[in-house]
Amino acid sequence: MGVGRALMLALALLAVATLPAAFALIFCYDEIVDRVVCGWSEWRDRRREKRTIARLDRAIEADALTRDIDLSEFDRVDRRPLEQLAADLRRLGGQRIGGGGRSMVWHSALLQAYDDRLRLACRALGIAEHLAELEGVDQEIERVRVEGVLHAAGLALPAARAGLWQRHR
């Protein structure tokens, strides 16, 4: 008889201890079910997206397209981020356009820095340029061409924007 009472006492204590959890489950049942259903739905969507991407990769043979690309080129220490190059180009381009009244030495140093950033941006985007090989008017024409190609690639530069006229002083 003592064992029956001990068992009954243990069950009563267990019931009292789990009573708050049971009330929480009853009152939060809809929230728990909603989280489980949403989690399962998200898992199913991620799985479906992965299968679709794998199917597209097989359809266009993505491995064959990217086999010749050297990804270590992007991990070089001396490679500057494209966002930083774009900011430098906008800053230097604005100074180049509105830099009237400065000395010729300053202006030539500014053009050299601007051309260096143009070359780095072209190298980062895989665009052919010939700025280092040309001089004078030919270099100016190549600079305008490169600015236009970079603008078409999505890099907004002050001199390449439509409606912006350069002032010659």
C-alpha cells in the first residue's frame, strides 16, 4: 500500500509540475502549429529552388561556361573593391570636370590618377581599354569611350551621364 501512495504522490507532483507547460501548449497551440507549418513550407521552397537551379545548371551547362574563369583573380590582396573604384572615379571625374584655375601639373596628375582608376575598373569588369598606349587627342577619345562602356556596364560616372556638358576653360 505504501508503494501505491508513493506512486500516486509522484504522479501528482509530475502533474502539478507540467501543468504550466500544458496550459502554454493549449493557449499557444495555433502559434506552434503556424511555426511548424511555415518552417516546413520554407524548407520545401528552398528544396524546390535548389532543384530548379540544379536543373538550369544542367540545361545551360554552367560548368562548361565557368570552367575557364580563374576565381583566384578575385581574391588578390591588391585588388580594390569595385565600389571603391567607382567612388574614386566619381570623385576624380568631378574634380577633372570642375578643376578650372588649377596648375597644369595638378591637372596632369589628376588625369593620370583618373586613367589609373579607369584601367582598374576595366580590368575588374573584363573590359578592353588602351589608355596607356595612346597620347593626346587619341587618349581623350579612348577615355570617353571607356567612360561610356563603364557607364553601360552600370558604373555611373560624372562625365558619362547624359545631359552633362563638359566645360572647357
